[in-house]
Amino acid sequence: MYTVTPVGAVPGSDAYLLTTPTHAALLDAGFAFAAKAMLPIVASRLGGRPLQYILLTHSHYDHASGSAAAKKRWPEAQIVASAYAAKILAKESARDVIRTMNDHAAREHGVFDYEDLLADLTVDRTVADGDLVDMGDLQLRVLELPGHTRCSIGFYDEPARLLLGCETLGVISGPGLVMPCCLVDYNSTRQAIARVRALAVNQLLLPHHGLIEGEECQRFLAAADFWLAETRRRLQAAHDQGKSEDDLLQLLKQWFYTDLARRYQPEKAFDLNARYTIALMLKKDD
Ligand SMILES: [Zn+2]
């Protein structure tokens, strides 16, 4: 009834092709600098079929910036994202940040020349909670899942028990280990995880990991919930013992910056995100 295939070209530039007998969607689009290498992979998986959608889980550069090149290659495809993501991607200042982040990541991957096309990047359709994306056999219901960013969304098809998740749910860093990825709000992250735990899920796509199936889905979500609360508890305890922000960063690194995490996240990006997470988690009024 549907297939989910990874089509990312380099580690960390994760993207998936979701197909039904009648429709095809690219889920996230990776880095702008990696799009040139990704497009032939997508094209070969499509085998000449049209691409109807480019679905963006959020506006971060490693998920959204490759979408401009995909849109250029398949102009009929609609770029779909939350209204908040559309607003961010339209901002010149945000595009500058995205450009800088891409340049850093490109250099780390030995790419020194690429066309970012960010000036052309616009969201064609904004979606809100409960909206449906028609993929024929799959009717993807939009779930607003803020927490990682305000603009984070997932997609859910109840009959197929398929959830296309986003980073608000956390990222697998090892067996039973889920790194919290809350960058804007602890409580909404917790609520988002609780919300999807209440759904019947038999296939769960995690953007930086791939598809997990069966009982593993609920095990992952339970671990995501546990590590979110546990990380906050540990950070607050360490802070109460007088640890500095740099000490806390080292602790987070010890717990979660595993070999697996290194595959998709450069240390600089980890540090930047970790500092946001630490600041959020030390707020006691949440
Ligand atoms: Zn992100």
C-alpha cells in the first residue's frame, strides 16, 4: 500500500520518499549542498512518476534547505509545511542563517561549490493541525508537534497506523537511548510525545534514523518520554551542585553525543542545540 525509502545522499542530510500506488512525496529534503547528489536517487526511486509533495517536518537547514532544488527538478510538487515554517523560510535573516549553516556543513563534507537556491524557497501550502494531505491510499493527517521548534509537524494515517514523526520526539543516540531535542519548550515537547504515545502506531518514521516498526514504536516513545524528563532532572541536579554551563554541556555530550549521533550531527551543531536545551531545562517554572 505504501513504501518509505531513504533517499538522503550524505549522513545528516536525511530525506525519505513515501509512495502509494497513486502518489509520491519527499519527506524532508536534507541540506541544500547535498541536493545535487540526492536528486538522482529520488528520480531513480520515482522511476518517471511525478512527485506531488515535498513535506517539511520543520524549517531547520538540514531538513528544509534541499527542498528548493527538489522543487526546481519537480516544479509540480507542492512544498508543504506549517504556517510558522513558511514564515521563517520567507525571512531574509533566517535564510542567511540557513546559508551559513549549509556552508559550514558543506565544508565539513568537502563540498566547496554548490547552488543553494534559497532565494527561490517558498512554501506552496501551509497546513495546520487536522489538515489532510491526500496521497490516495494514505490520508496523512497533520499533527502540530511543537517543542523541537515551534514549526514542527508530523503526519499520521490512522488506518495504516503510520506516523511520520519529527525531531520533537527526540533522536535515537543508542539502544534505548533517546536524546531530547527540545529547543523551544519543555512542556510542549512532553505533551507532543504524550500525544503520539496515545496513537496506534505500527510504523514510525524518525527523520534521522529511518522507519521503526511494531512494538519498537511504543518502546521508542516511552524512552523518549523517559529521557526528556531524566535529562532535565539530571541537568537541574548538576546545576544545583554548582556545575557551570560548560560542565553541563560536557555532561550532555557524555550522555548523548555517541558515535551514532556524530553520524548526523556535526559537533558545532550539537553544541549550539545543547546550549538551548540546557537553558530550557534549567527553567524551574515549567
Ligand atoms: Zn531540527
